[in-house]
Amino acid sequence: MADMQYLKLLAEKYPNRRAARTEIINLRAILALPKATEFFLSDIHGEFDAFQYFVRSGSGMIRMRIDEVFGNLLTVKECDDIAALIYNPEAEMARRKKSEADFDAWCKVAIRRLIAICRIVSNKYTRSKVKKRLPKASSYIMDELLFADDVPDRHKYYDEIIDTLIEYGAAEVFMSDLTETISNLTVDRLHIIGDIFDRGAKSHMIMDYLMANQGVDIQWGNHDVLWMGAACGNRSCISTIIRINVRYNNFDMLEVGYGFNLRPLASLAEKIYGDDPCEFFKPNLLEVNKYDPIPPELAAKMHKMISIIQFKIEGQEILKHPEYRLDKRNLLLNTDFKKGTVKVDGQEYPMRDMNLPTVDPKDPLKLTEEEEEVMVALESSIVTSEKLQKHINYLFSHGALYKVMNGNLFYHGCMQFDEKGEFKTVTIDDGKYKGAAYIRKLDDMIREARFSPRDGQSSAEAASIMWYLWLSEDSPLFGKDKMTTFERYFIEDKATHKENKVPYYKLMDKEEMADKILADFGLDPEKGKILNGHVPVKLKDGEKPVKAGGKLYVIDGGISKAYQKTTGIAGYTAIMTSKHMYLAEHKPYEPLKEDGTQVFHRPVMHLEDTVPERIRIRDTDTGAELREQISNLEELLYAFKSGSIKEVY
């Protein structure tokens, strides 16, 4: 029998046999429903607009539902118009106000069409779950329209609801609520397979969006872990996130979005590099800052300033942690300031920029007093940023280095293998680990750094493990032999810029490798799939996202604008329904035009797998949880029947 104390607590919610039986009936009925749709996105990199469009459109799933309902009734253009209303309701309604002779008549038709789509995307859920997903302000009206019946004359009742919405000027708000509900019901579970931060300018907006939605989990990427380490106060992580986002001109996000104080950095950069054009540090101007437009000339100086600070701090970190085996990457110590050269992997190269006035050749890793002041200001801004800390706490509570769900495995980067295809043994924290055990150990160390650093350690010191995961050859989030940031800035020879991938990426096409990984995580290699991101799929060069005989899927296709010239597309998303698995191949997102129109490119849908029998909730991890709840309720029924627990009516 289940623990009696637990049953007594359960009896507070189900106080008698009738209540317990009703819940058992409900749960058993839910087990028979089809599995809801899972949606997978990777490597968003601050591209909020494209991200929001992908999610709102279900990466093509909503357009498929529109065809299912209206394909034989409406033209392709009319179906496209319904999709446009769902994807960007405010813009589409504004356009229609200008173009429609009778906007109210258009609203009436549009509401009916949206209701029809909403009905079909809600058919995998119980009525109770649908009602919980409805916006509070519109829930009563929406519930009435969604679950309308065919009783004679009842249509007059529904017509009156819609007419009254229009008469009282509430139609636009109601349509916005409807479109949001359609998107929320289309995707029940959203898996973010790493790298929310950096490059793009709106990472903070992506985090706000995720926190406002249910059914989200995150598999941390190397950029996410870097921000997590910065939020703990680790200086190597702090200097790196500032360098990356200054490089990509993301000043609105840094100063307005998160409230970081960049003024000391800007002042020092202007003072130190006033006459230096900082040619090799010019920012990538992918975004225009609305609130904090820093001139590109100053941004280049700030970029160089924070880069030098980063290399100094990282050099200090390397010396403090010999166990990380990064000595050969301490390149400031390998620089000959008289000759103007630097030694990399035993070979000497000329430095193309030797204007380094803040670097003391006798002690190149030491920060100047002014550099220290810059770091104190940045550190203070980051650890006291309320918004950032909320976002990072959410990453910890909803994220992990990997996730196992419904027999499948999701992680951002890679697994550590040797050249022979065996799991590589890595020494970390005075122990030896490999495979899944290594990933679990790293996950534990990350959480320990944030919430319970060891005696004598601050959270900032313990968070050095997150910096290690950012750039170590043995990091499952990085997956390369070295990070050549220093070389890219200071060495002309592009051969030194190359970052060689670890053996995992050479073995990806081997089915036996995927089998080995799945088995190591306790999954069935005959049924399980692996989804990961991190390395963009260069479709224009002939690369394919499907590996290992259909057991491994790389879904980083380049949603970030910084990658799209390399990949030729704008990202992959994966969709798992109760019957099929799709890969959606996206074209670059196009923003709203000045005339109020917007082009929504329909993704190319690749059907990757079809299961012989529709997957029901009873076949999923959720189903296992529900069966356990049923078992406990049956124990409660027995306790009521035997008199062990008294019923309350």
C-alpha cells in the first residue's frame, strides 16, 4: 500500500470515493488521447523576431492545419491570409483596416475562420486543458464558440456573440487572443536545444517569451552556460559576454535590456585607444541600436579594450586551474613584445597589432587600476541585474545539460569520443568520467556553483567550470580542439584561426555511435532518436541534418543572421507529432515592410519518420506519471473502503 501519510494528503484533494473515482475516469480517458506535438528549436542566438515567428507558426504546422480545414473551400491566397493573421495579428489587422471596404464584415469572417482552426488544433486535449490555455479575459466567449453545438437555432446565439464583439470594438483584441491560443495549442511542448544568447540583439526578449509560456524545457548551450557563469560573478565569463555583444553591436540589450553599466568601459577605451582605429575590432553591424546608438568607431575601441581585459583574466584563470589543461592557450604569456610575435602550438607568428598600452610585458596578465575599475563596474551591474538574475534562475529551473523524454535524447553539443569511437575518459574534479556519467557530473558541478559552492569558494570562483565548458576541448558544449579568438584578432595567417572539431563530428554518420550514446543514457537504440544543435548545417555545401541512419538530427541550420551566408538557410526546426516526425527547413525571416505587408516563407517540410500506430499519451513519460497517479488513487479507494481513511462528503 502507498505510504499512509501520502494517502491522507491525497484525501484532502479527493475526500471520498466518488471524487477519487471521477479522477481515475478522467486520467484513464487522458491516457487514450494522442500525444501532443513537441517542437524543437536550437541556436536562437538572440533572433527574437524569427524565433517568435517560428513558434507562432508552428514551423509550418499551422499552415498545414489551415489547408486541412479550408484547403478545398478557399484559395491559396485566402489560406495564406489566415496564416498571416495568426503569425502577426496586429500587423495584419492594421493592414486590413486600410484595405477593406467593410472592416467589420472582414472581422466577422476572420473570427469564424480562426475558431475553425482553433477547434482542430485543440482536438488532442481534454476540454479542461483547453480551457486552462484560454486567455482569462476572453475565456468565456472563446469557450462558448469553440465548443459550439449544432442544436437548431443555436447559431443565432453564436452570431450574436460575434456581432456584439464587433459592435463594442472588442473584435481585434479577441482575434489577437484567438491567434495566441492557436499557437499555444499547436505546440504543447517546446524544447530549446541550447544557445539562446549572443550574436543577435534580443536574447532578453526571448527569455521573457519563454518564461511567459508553459511546457518549455532548455538544454543548455555553450553560450547559455557562459551567461550563467557571468551571472554568478565569474570574471572570465563576464568579460567574454561583454566582448561578444560589443562585437555584435548589442548595446540596447546590454544597457537597456539588462541595465549593464558600460560607461566606464567606453570612457577607458576612448582614453586608451583615442588615435587607434582598432581596425581588427570593428563591430558587426547586424542590428541598429534604437536607445543606445554607440558610434562604430567607439564600439571598435570598446571591443579592443574588453578583448585585452578578457585575455588577461582568462590567463589568470588558466594559471589558477592547471587541471583544465589549457596552458597552451595562455597566449599573452607566449607573446614576445620586443619582436612583436606570439608563439602558438610551438610556432612563432607576427602580431598584426602591437598597440597594447595596457599590457605590461613584465606582467602581461595583470589588470591596470583602470581596467580593474571597469571590471568592478561590470561585475556589479551583472550580479545585481534583477532581470538577468531572473532569467538565469529560469535557465537553472527549466534547463539541464541534457534531457531524456519519451525514449529520445536531447543535448546541445556533442559527446566526448576518442579517435577509435570509444567514449573518452575525462578527468574532472579529481575523478574520471566518460559518456553519460561525464555529462551528469558536469550538470551537478554547474548547479553546485550556483546554489551551493564548496567551503572556501565563492559562487564566482566555482563558476569557473562554466568558463571551462565554454572553450575546453573536453567540453561537450564546445566540441573543438581550441577557441582561436586571440588568433583571429592578432594573427594574419588564417591557418591559425582554424578550430578542429572533436571526433564526435567525424563519427556522426555511424549508426553504431548513436546506438552507443542512446544505450549509455538507458534508452532503446532501436526506438530512440538524438537531437542536437551547436554546429550549423551548411546545406548549400551539401551537408544534411539527418545522421546515423536517421537516429541523430542536427537542427542548427542557422537562425542567426551571422550564419546565414554560411548555411544558405535560416535554420531547422524539428516537430514530433503523435504520428510523424518532420524537419522544417526555413528561409530567412523577413521583417514587416513599411507598407504594412509581410512575407511569410512557408518552410520546406521533410517527413523523416512515421510510426505504424499513433502514439497515445499512455505511451509517453506523461502516461507513466498518470498511471502512477491512478495507482495511488486506487490505493486511496481501498483505504476509504477499509476505513483506514474516513470519507468526507
